[in-house]
Amino acid sequence: MPIGTRIKLSAMMFLQFMMFAVWWVPLGAYLDNIGIGGTQKSTILSTMAFGCMAAPIIGMVADRHFNSEKVLLVLNLISAAFLFLAAKTASFGMLFTFLLIAMLCYMPTWALTSSIAMANSPAEQFPQIRVFGSIGWVCAAVFSLVAVKGLGVEVFDGTALPLYCGAGIGFVGAFIALLLPKTPPPAKGEKGSVIDALGLRSFSLMKDKNFAVFVLVTMLVMIPFSIYWSYGSTFLQAMGFTQLTATMNLGQFAEMFFMLMVTLALKKMGVKWAMMVGLVALLIRYVAFYCGGKFDMPWLYYVAILVHGIIFGFFFVGGQIYINKKAPAALQAQAQGFIFLASFGTGLLIGNYFNGWLIDKYTTKAAEALTYNWNAIWGVTTVFSFLLVVIFLVLFREKIEPESGEELAEDSETAKDAVEV
């Protein structure tokens, strides 16, 4: 692969994930600051879930009719334009509409950029290109650090500035798309249907008890997972943190190291116990949040953030590998799409509304100021996470034998790309 192509593909990945992280991570805090809470806040935070639900359908159309790099150009332009408009309004109706359109256009780009990279690079070099997406996510914190430390901006996270930055990165990403290698539609001439795009044909696998337990637990895991994912910046702001993106991105930074352990863990422990490690890490996160507040040990908040990579790598990636082993070859792609829809679509949507209700239940308002009872919130979330650990341990009895390191390395990289957040 020519070095120029490699640089362009790496830049594409870097910008695509930075574009999202810079504004999504502090969004919850920003909504609080402009007076949007309750169900309205949950609805805006669910725009990602709506985007995830629509992404397979948009991707199916694009894959059959247009060059991938041209689709990326158009989607980035639209996303950037509506992020810019979102930054200029504090109205719930307008903000929801603008962010919904932005996310409907943005979420398909995760699969699209991977497709472009894989079509224009040798298989063994794809992981080296894909890692720039994770680096871009972590580096999104640079905007906050430069604005506050370098430019003297008093507050960056929790304002509209991250939305402007996301729009700017999106426009740059659109320009990069102009420079990418021509990538013809990969599924041109093939028949497609909404049922196939959403992976609904794999629903037949639910007849298997273990697969049904796996799907149910994966969907329910999104409830505790999403309270950190969607409301983490709200909590950190309430605790007095100002560098919200930089602080939360420590989890993604640690993830890059924990992912190196996933293949070895799967080989030694097997899929079930690797997934159990992820669930236990989820429980540890909320025990740490609870104890950090209950016993005035704020350093535990960093523990809760740093285990993000264990949760994601061991549970979600382990789950994707389980699907590859469980589903017949003809249904593997369908099953991966189905579990993505069940988790980051339906599960995330349920999680956002449930957690919005939970936070409201333990929030009081006095003199125009909100007071959160975070100990109660984290207590409930801890109990919920513990129940998921017990349910999975008792009911999931599938035995997937550990494979060779080479097979697992290939599977884990494919799975990581399928569910990257």
C-alpha cells in the first residue's frame, strides 16, 4: 500500500472519531447548563441510538448505489452543517432536530470508514489504520485543553464550543474524503432488504436458550453502561470537574492497552469467562462511583473511568466473537447486525430513558439549582449491575472452546471494529 494512501486512510479514521468525541462526551453537561433536563434530555441523548437504528438501512442503500468515499463526503458535510446549527440554538425542539439529522448521517460513517479502509489496504495493515480512530477519540480532549490552558477560555466543556469544534472537524473530514481512493459500491447489483440490513433473519437463533440469554443480557447491560456513556459528564461536572472530555477520555486511552489483553484472555479463559470479566468490571465501575462519593474518596472516580476498556473489550468484543462461533456462516453478518441493533439501538434507547428517570427521581431543584443524590443513583446502578452478573453466570451455560491465538486475533479485531464506541 502506498504511504500516501495509508496517511489518507489514517487521517480519515482519526478525524471521524474525533469529530464525534469532541462534542458527544460533554453533551450531558451542556444540556444541564442550558436548562434541558428530564425526558427532553433523555430524548436528545438518544439521538445516537436513533442513528444506530437507521445506520444499517442508510448503509445498505449507499453500498449498492454510490462510491463509498462520495457517500462519506456527503454524510460528513451534512453532519457538520447540522452540528453547527445545533451549536447556535438552546431550544429543545431545534436542538433535537439538528442533532437527530446529524446523527442519522454520522452513525453510518463508522462502518463506512472501515469499509473504505479495508477495501484499500491489506488485511494485516487494517488494524494499524483503525487504531487512529481510537487515537482521534482520545485526542479530542486537546480542544478543551488548548482552549482553557492556551487561549484563556474560562470554560469549554459544558458549552456550545464543542459542537462548533465537531462541525469544524466534520468539514475537514469532508475535505479528506475528496482525497481518498475511489472505492466503488461494494454491493452494487446485489439485492437488499430492510430485514436483512437490520439482521432480523437471525432472530431464529433466539430459539436457543443460551443465545436468548446472551441477547437479553447484552441489551440490559446497556442500561448501566449508558448512564456513564450518556450522563457521565453530568456527574463529573456536578463533582467539580472542568476538563470533562479529557477526564472521560482516560477510559478510551486505557482501552487501547486493555484491548491487547483480550485475545490472550479469550484464548486462556474462553468466551463466557472473558465476558464475565467485562461484566465484573462494569460492577466495579459503579461500586467505585458509589464508594467514591459515600466515603469521600474521589480517586475512585478514576478507577471507574479506567475500567472502560475492560468492559468494552471483554464483554462487547467477547460477545461479538461468541456470535461468530454460534451463528451459522450464512447468518453471521445478520447476527452481528442484530446484536448491534439490540444493544446500541434498542438497549441504548431504553437505557437513556431509564437513567433519565432514575436521575430525575434522585434530583431536587431549589433556587434554580439542581442537587443530585449521586450516592442513591450509583447505588441503584450497582445493584442492577450485580444482578446482571448473577443472571449471566447462572443462565448462560454455553461452552465455546478457546481457539488458536491466530484465529482469535482475527476474530477480536473484526469484532472490535463492529462495536467500537
